[in-house]
Amino acid sequence: MNLPTSMPPLAAIDMGSNSFRLEIAEVQQDGRYKRIEYLKETVRLGAGLDADGMLTEAAMQRGLDCLRRFAQRLTGFAPQHVRAVATQTLREARNRNAFLLRAQEALGFPIEVISGREEARLIFAGVARLQPSAEKRLVIDIGGRSTEMILGKARRPLAAESFQVGSVGLSMRFFPEGRFTAEAFRAAQVAAGAELEEGFSLFRPELWKHALGSSGTVGAVAQILAATGVTDGRITPDALRWCIAQCIEAGHMDKLDLPGLKEDRRAVVGGGLCILYTLLTQFGIDELLPAKGALRQGVIFDLVERLAGTAGFGAAIADMREASVATLQRRFGVDLAQARRVRSLAGELHGQLAGRVPREIQRELGWAADLHEMGMMVSHHDHHRHSAYLVAHVDAPGFSQSQQQRVGELVLGQRGGLRKLERQLGDETFLWQTLALRLAVICNHARADLDTTALRLRRTGRHLQLSLPRLWPSQQPRAVFLLGEEAQAWARNGGLEIEIA
């Protein structure tokens, strides 16, 4: 991996359902990982989802307080050197946007909600880099409200899935107030099995040689087994049966006396044991070994690739998002020549409108141009709506749900009325991205290579002057007509005055 010699310390924030974690590390030029600092706080955000799927104020406050403490440690970090990701609880929470506004203010950096499969990909990236192997492996990560399973070889994930069952959710449902009974353990295992069984064909035992467990639940159970001498830290079905028997004998989490059990795991150990036992017996896992890597390290390695890619370092480094966009273009039969025309002109016009902007803003506009016609495979009629839906919901490794939503909204805005994006257009960044994309689509209406070097866009406040090439009125009458219609649309609903010269 060819890294720049001056790669600075990077920070990853993992906003999990049980704990929030902050990892600060350096990835050295030879690819070695050097941890600088690691902070973890038990927030139990997942326990704060009420029956209506809303985060309670108390749970949100616990999260905000933690993020404020993380923010103090991150003082002086550049925005591009920090990446915060949120997982299952915020995928579920109906009031997540309200919480994210407060959370981003508390942390001082953007927060991305990632999909379950993207979480799985990043988990595997962390494990594969910190515990390399050329053999096929199964990696399991049991979180507070979801469980990720990944089959991979070397650094390449071959299959990845996320299941909506986790230690917090299962413990709250089957072990209320910390009570342990044999009946509750059996019922919890059946519920976990019902959620996990659809993954058997993807992760059946003949497909992998070793099984590794990442993150909190596996690490906590491995510590118990090593501290009690039941195993050396390896997790086996027999060892899990012993742990479950100890819980049933204790009858309540407060009476559970197990060496190695940390206080912050006590309330969720029952659910974690049930998921682990179900996984080992259902997927034919004879032993599960704790893994070195986890989501937070995968986030840092992914951030390294983004930074190195945008800085132009090394052909061996590539932003996963670029590969995802290219894959989607092939999958949905996008007209690549037209996408290039729109991308090029949209970027040029956006520069004239907005001046120097962060690289991520430029890239989002470029991706919207690349994918703006992918919905044509569904229908030419209202293809922008089909395109927007696909962009926002398709699996796209490297993208967060938050960023896919933003790119999808840009794609939706490429044509048609402006009222559908009235709220988003209040954000000036989005406004200029949308305008640049719409003008680029119109100017390339003929789907032919045009000389646009004389096309100029000047902005004074909310007044814009669009200067067209001298021969366009005679050579491109339809484009000129559509630009006039566009100016009227912005005057009616967009609050912009566009003069076409």
C-alpha cells in the first residue's frame, strides 16, 4: 500500500447501540497501524428506543454528553481527518434526523449513518488489515441491535450481511430487569435463530476455514472464559453452555459472579450469549476466536484510502465509492458518454457559481452526474425519480446512508419542478450543486459533444448571468429554449434571477 509520508493522525467515532468509541491512530507508510488513543463509553443508545421507535430524551442526552467529551479530545483535528459513523439504532430511530442535528453540533464533525452491509464491509476491512490471512474466513460482529456476518478472503469480502438482532435488544426483550431463567434463554435462542437462519446458505461451514469474532460481545465472553479457565479465550458451544448455566444458577444479573465480566457488560450478557450460542450451533462453528480488528479500525483504513485517493497518491489506493459508482453505471446500463458530458459541465459551472469548496462537495456533484440516468432502466418517463430512489437505496460499498441520500436528492433535482426540494434548496451548498447539475443536463440535451468553453456563469448575490456561445441560438435552439424555461422556474420557486445573455 503506497501511502504518503505525511499522513496525519486520523480519528474514527463508532456510535454503536451499546457503546460509543473514539479511536485515534496513525497508518504508517508501510501500512502498519499505530493506535494513539482509544476512548470508550457505555451509552446504551439502543436501550433508549421506545415502542414507537423514537429515541428517548434521556438516551439522546447520554449520547450528546459522550460526544461533547470526544469533541474535547478532537480539538484541532481537520474535518477531513475525522469520520463518525452511526449504526443500527440510528438506522431504526424515527427521530434520528433531529438527534443527528444535535449530535453533530455536540461533536463538531459530520455524522454518517451507515447501512448494515456497509458496516459489515468496514468491520471486515479492520479485521483483514490487523489480522491478515490468505484463507477464507468467517467474521462475526455482535452489536447492541444488529449482528454482522462477513465471508472473506485476504482483504476481499465475498459476502456480507447484517441481521437485526443484537445483545441490547435481545436482553431487553427476554431478560427484563436482569432476570435469568432457562425458559427465557430458550426463547431468546429461538428468536435469534429465526433472524439468523436466512444467512445459512451464504455462510455455511464448508465455505470458510476459520471463524473470528469482532468487537464487544465476543471480547467480553472470551475474557470470561479465559479468566475462569474454562478455555484459553476460545469460544466453543460447550463453553457457552457453561456460561448460560452460570446465568441461570445466579437468577439475576446482579448476582452473577463471573471473573472477567466487566460491569458495563452485565446488563447485556444474556442476549449476547444467546446470539453466540445460536450462531455456533446453527452455522457449525466449532470454535470462535476473538479478532484484533473492528469497525473503528475499518473506518480509519477507509479514511486513509479516501485521503490518499483525493491527494493523488499511489495507483494502489482507490476510494471504494468510485468503484461502486462505476459498478452501478455498468449494472444499470448508464450512457457513459452522456454521464461524462454532464459531469464535466456541471463541475465547471459549479466552480463558477460556488468558487472553492470542499472536495467532498465536488465529488457528490460528480457522482450525481455519473448516476443521473440510471433510472432509465426502469422507465424513461420520470426517470429522474427512479434514479433518485435507486441512488438512495441501492447497496453501494463505501457510501453511508446519509451520503447516498444527499446524492439521491441531487439526482431528483436534475429536472422537473423545484417545489419537491424546497427544504433542501434552503441550504446554499445544495442550491448551487442542483443548479449546476440542472444547467448541465439542459445544455447537453442533444446528447452530442458540444463546445462549451464559451459558456460562462456569473453570480452577484441571487442574480446570475448565463452567457451562451455566440452561435447557440441558431445551432442549439432547443437548449436555449429550455434554458429560458429554467430561468422562469427559478424565478417562480427558487428565488433566483437568471439572465441569459
